[in-house]
Amino acid sequence: MNASDRILPLLSGVRPRGSDGWSARCPSHDDHSPSLTIRQISDRVLIHCWTGCSPAHVVGALGLSLADLFDSSNWMPDPKTLGDREVIAGFDAWREFELIGTAQGLRARDNLIAKAQEGLLRGVYSEDQAFEILGRAYRDYTYLAHKLETLRTGSASEALEIYRNG
């Protein structure tokens, strides 16, 4: 097993780049688009983070050392790091699920608001009925908009706060 065979499964967003290279999201910082390049040459892996993370920080975030960039037959992954990666993957899956659900909730409220406005203009609803519909539609609307924006652009700690508060 060469070094790239050990390192690539620990990274996320891995894409091939040429015959002996890959790109991936850097585990050393909150990377949303792949900024890490990986290349296998003879008996070692070269890594470079284009945002400036040092190779030591990158491999450290994976629970590895710089020595793990070299081919070796007696390598064993760090179980704690593998467990941490599973937790992070689960959190990311929850965040994505929550983001989609929140966006659908906002979209449904937007449709309800549009129907209330249309019904009022066409005379289907009285003003009181339209305001009753709008009142239901706007209930928790500000929180959902905030939740969507936080899940979309916020840090993991901000998303965890949403998770804790439901």
C-alpha cells in the first residue's frame, strides 16, 4: 500500500487531477472548495494547500505525521481520528438535511403568502382572512430565514447551536 492509498480515503471531496494527482478539501481549515492538491511521486506523496496551510497542519488534521507521506508497509490509521471523521461526516449530513428542510419550509411559506395576496386581490379572501393566513405564514419566518443563512454560511459551532435548540 502506498502513501496515497492511505491518505486519500481520509480526505473529503477528492477528485482526480491528471494521472498521478488529486484535489480535495483541506482538512486543516474550513474548506468549501478543494484547495488541497495531492500528488504521488515514486515513494512519497506531495501535498500543497493553496490557502497556506502547512503540510504538517494538513497531515496533523488527519491524525497523521509527515512520515506518513512516505510509502511504508507497517502503517496503521489512528482510531480516534477515524472516529472524529465519522462524527464530522454525520454532522455534515445532518446540516445538509436541515438546510434542505428549512429551505422547503421557507418556500412553502412564500407560496402561502403569494396565495393569500392573490386571493385578497381577486376578492376570494376578506382582508381579515388574508391577514389570518399571513399571520400563520409569518409565524417563525424570521427564525427560519436566520436558520437557513446560518446553516448555509455559518460556522460549525453556530450550526451546533441550531441543533441544540431544535
